Amino acid sequence: MARRKRIKQLPRGEFSAHIESLTLEGRGVAHLDGKATFIGRALPGEDVRFVYRDQRRHFDLGDAVAVDTPSPERIEPGCPHFHVCGGCAMQHLAAEAQVAHKQQALLDQLSRIGRVEPEQVLAPLTGPIWGYRRMARLGVRYVRKKGRALVGFRELGSALITDIDTCPVLDPRVGEKLPAIAELIGAMDARRDLPQIEVGCGDTHCALAFRNMVPLTEADRARLDAFADAHGFAVFLQPGGPETLEPLVAGARDVYPSYRLNEFDVEIRFSPLDFAQVNADINQRMVHQALDWLAVQPGDRVLDLFAGLGNFSLPLARKAGTAGSVTAVEADAAMVERGAACARDNGIETTRHVVGNLFEPHAGHGWLGESFERILLDPPRAGAEAMMPVIARMRPERVVYVSCHLGSLARDVGRLVHEHGWRLRAAGVMDMFPHTAHVESMAVLEPG
């Protein structure tokens, strides 16, 4: 008879700790009996009382429940649900201090992992700290004992849905209507079979994509349609994988949200399941800064790696003009097709949209044998390590690397600098996700 695995009991009660520093994830660092303990909702210099959440071989995890000696940078969180909801990690830290922490984290990672320092540290790009989040995945759960549905982010350190009535970081067109969305779901026949909602907000309206695990009844479809009309939402259904996403009203193309990059006369249409930059204000500034540093000239040949729908590709095409060209490479074939359609919608004819696995580049990719004056890349968290020797071989005049992960950025920049003799001209952060530990950054590189 197999033995049951013994569940380890965590220490009970409150424990005291002095916080020494802050991790990249926004947790305070303390050492108790020589063992590192990472404590959420705690700041450097503070004396706190905390409870254990997990114990592992080399470190422990906990959450602060009381602050005996507060940091001068501690502020009252702007959301009443902050101490329960896991959607934000740093609302207790002043916004300016959050940005300073992220900027220092970038420099530390470049130094420690990449063994490099930028010649110029770019001023952080900052914008609104509330109501900025236009893309999100909301959890949904119908609670029979409460007789209602919960809609929101997961609780801190838990798989449970936080019981909230508002979310101040979400676009207010959604964040202020969570009770109405929850009431809608509670009235549906499929209320137990709608585990999540994908949110995508554009300039004119927001879209909600309901993950429906069962086919919806006509009554439920009517409820969703009436709700969309009453609140100005576009509603989508996703009965299976991402490819099954469809508007509630079949064939209604105008329900897809879009955003404009006015500086470049570009409009990009997207679905709530697409990758789109979360913060519209910071995205405008990020695209401007990236193209300003890339210094594209009319007639330039530009390579955009991990191009997505064209957030950078289309503005780059405007800059390169009719005498230039932009090759936009993306791994997902459906996304490549939609990026090409987006270029056509904007009357841009100088882009080439290519399917390419940028984690395993090979000679079959014809563009790898071409030359480009400028290269921009915006990879996922894994970075673009395999592309570094390729980029070095192409020897463009300048590269702008936009990153959502400090470690992979530092690793890749370090390779270009130390293995290929490049220079790190500039680097800085963009506060794309205020109140979270997520860091978006940009690096500018040139051949040595």
C-alpha cells in the first residue's frame, strides 16, 4: 500500500523580521537564522511582522501582516483590495520609488548578468498610474454559497478569485463595471462554466472574450447581447483554443477594438486574445523613443523581430518611406497574416511579413542572408539569445532592443558586447505596469 505524502506544516503565528532590500518581484528580503526569507508587502528598512506562506530548502516565503517601523517611502495603497488581491505587488510603495527601484534593477542586472554598463541611462518613461491597464485576464467563479459570481484577479498566494467590486488599475470602462459583469454571469445558465474573461480595450470601446466551456443557450446569448448594448462592450466567445474566438454576433468586424499611433498615422486592430501593449500612454511614448533612437532614414531597410501585429513595424514603415522597406518576422502564422492585413488597412505597401522561428533561426529563412541598416526586436520573456550572433553578423548601424524581462535582456546585451565587440549606447525602463513588479526596458546598441 502506497504511503501518503506527508504535508509539511508551516510555522504558525506572526514572526518578526527586519527588511534589508527588495527583490525584482517586489518582495522584501530578510534573513532569519541565516536563511533568506522573501516577504510580500514589505519595504527596505522596515521592521515587520509576517506569516509564512511557504518554506523551501534554500529560502522561505511570507507576507507582512503588520509594520512596526515603516519606510518613509511607504504609502497607503490606492486600492482597498490590495492586501488580498494578487494583481498588484507594489501599491504600498510611492510611485516615484517604484520607478527608481525598477531603473536600479535594470542597471543591476546589466552589471551582474551582462557585465556591462550603458553609456547613457535613459530617463524612465512614466505615465498614468491608475486606470492604465487595457489588457487583462480576469478569473471567474460562481460561488453557490454566496449565490453570486466573483470576477477579478487571483487572491495573493492563492488560486481563489478575489471578491472585489472595483479595480483601479484596469481601464475604468471595465474596472468600474466588475459588479455588473458578475451580476450578468450569475444570471446565466452557464454561470458554472465560464472560468475566465479576456479583456481588450481600444481607443473607442472595450471587448470581453468569455471562455465558455459549454455551448451557450439562446437565453444566455441574448443576455450577453443585451449586456453588450447596455454597457458599450463588444462580446466574444471562446469555446476552445484561441483559434475558436468569434464575436458573439458572427461576422461583425467592427467589434474588434483598435488603437491609433497618431504620430505615425497608424491604426492597429486587435482581438482581446492578442498580445498588445497594456498601457496605451506608455506605448505611444515607447514607440516614439524606440524610433527616435533607431534613427531610421528614408530608404533604410529595417528588420523588426517578434513583430506581432505591427506595433513597431508600421511606424517603422512610415519612417523608412516608400523608398525603404520593413521586414516583419513573427513565429505565429496567423499573427503574420493579420499583421500583413493591418499594413494593408493602413495603406502601407513597403512591409514584408514573414513566418520565422527566432529561437531556432536556420538558413531556410531567406531574410537571414540579407542586410539591414536598422534592427528592432521586442521578444517575449525568454529573450532572443539565438539571434544575437545573427544580428552581429548582419552588422546594422543600430539596434533597439525592447524587453519585458531584465535577465534575458542583460544576457543578450552581454553577448553582443563581449562576444561581438558591440557598444551599449543607452538603456532605461518604461513604467508599463505601475504597482506591479513587471519591468519593461529598452536598450540601444551599435557595432564597436
